[in-house]
Amino acid sequence: MDTKVKSDGSSTDYYKIPQGATELLDLIEHKNMSFGIGNIFKACYRLGEKHGTDAAYDLRKIIFFASRALAQLEKEAEHG
């Protein structure tokens, strides 16, 4: 069963912010993001704004967690 939402180019349900969401953690929990994907989401949102880091740090973090998520997805697909 395909549960993906087809976009017609306008705003779709997957972009709507859930009622009562006031911080990123609310969105991460609403989307049931894993630890790694949640870290990607947070790093994208704050890109270069966290004290003591720069945009390159956040981009490396995004790449690190994305690589791990992709490897896990490929492993699951391989083992069906």
C-alpha cells in the first residue's frame, strides 16, 4: 500500500504544522523521526547559528547522519 502523498505543487498535508507545536521537538515527535533524522532536522534548522560551531560543522553533521540513515535503509531493503 502506497501511503505517500502526491503533491500538485501547492502546500500539502506533510507541510502542515500540527496544532500545539511550539518547538522542533514537537515536529520531530509528530513525524516519528528517528534520532539520526531528528538530528538532521535540527542541524538544518539552526545551520550555522549554534554558538561554538559554524555552518560547516552542521553540514558535516547532516552528512554523517544522512549517510547512516541511507546505509540502514539500504540494509533493510537488501534483507527485505
